[in-house]
Amino acid sequence: MKVLIVVATAGEAARLADLPARVVVSGVGPVAAALAAQRALLREPFDLAVSAGIGGAYPGSGLGPGDLAVSDVIVQADLGAQDGEQFLDLTALGLSVQPDAPHAGVFPAWPGAAALAARLGAACGQALTLGTVTGTAERALALAQRYPGALTEGMEGAGVAHAALLAGIPALEVRGVSNPVGPRDRSAWRLPQALAATRRGLEGLLAGAGSPAPHLP
């Protein structure tokens, strides 16, 4: 299985450069991630596109810094409309991210996600993508309630998943937890532990992927 790994920053990529996969640095956010993934997918064929990196853990997820989360669904969680105090997602609005398909910003993950998570002792559940990082406890709780079972928050997963969907291949999100979602307390971030967890998840994925392609610079 030939795997494309998309990360937001060069710092994340540096921890993964020796893995037997194509590692692409996209920049931050779902649009940058989608464009970078699409560019890579148009240049050469892949069997799986992975959005990887550090992320925050939602209240109720049971996850803390250094834990690993694998997506079973990837959600563009802030795509919709605000109607007073109520948030309306694309399903409620009768809209889709594709003109002729019922993809309302929710992308199913690679079918092997649950087995991978079980093998690695990782959590498996919803990975939320937002264009703006959550910065209050109230919003973190609201998102956790809106998307029951949400594990992590990142900024690129849905972009990679959308590009993979258009290319006709599955997508996966792998996040190492650096901090809880909520107020920005940088002193509580555990970046080395999160990066180590991300690498562990990707190593586990690639180890079970048969004979992966050699690293492409």
C-alpha cells in the first residue's frame, strides 16, 4: 500500500522524514491541506491519504497529552451557518461540499482505522477539522456536544479527506494529543509527546501496509 502523509508544518515533517511513505508539508488549514494533497495525488498514484500531526483532545474523549487518536470519520465541523445561537450544519441547510453528491462535510475514514487503533492501543472516533482553533472551554464543550464521540481537533483533516475523495482513495487522520481543547495554555502543551505518538501511529500503519513504497524525497 502506497501512502501519502500530509502534515501542516516542517517541524512535524522532520519527525517523519525517514518513514517509508511520501511526506508532504501543506501549510496550516483545510484549504492548504486540500490543495497540497490534490497536487501530490495528481502527480502520482497512492492507495491512502493520511492527515497527520498534533491535535487537541475534546472534553469527554478520555485523551491526554501523548495519547494517540485515529479517525473513524473526519468532519469539517465549522462548515455551516450560525442562526442566532443555533449552528446549522450543511445537512440542516440541505447543502453539500460536492454539487452532485451527499457529502455534507463528513468524510468516512479508511476501513482499516478501527483495526489499526486496536492494534496500537489508540482511541478511534471522530476527528474534527476547524479553520479556527477553539480557545474557550464553552466552545470546546459545545463542539463535544454537537459531535458526540469527538476525539480530537485539528485544522487539516477534512481538507485531505476531500482531496482523497475526489481522487477515489480512502483517507485517514492520525493525531498525537498535545493539549486539551479549550483555553490556550501553552505551558500545558506537550509537543514532544504528541509528535512521538503521531510517529507511533504512522509506524504502526505502515508496518501493517504490506510492502510500502520507498521514501520519496
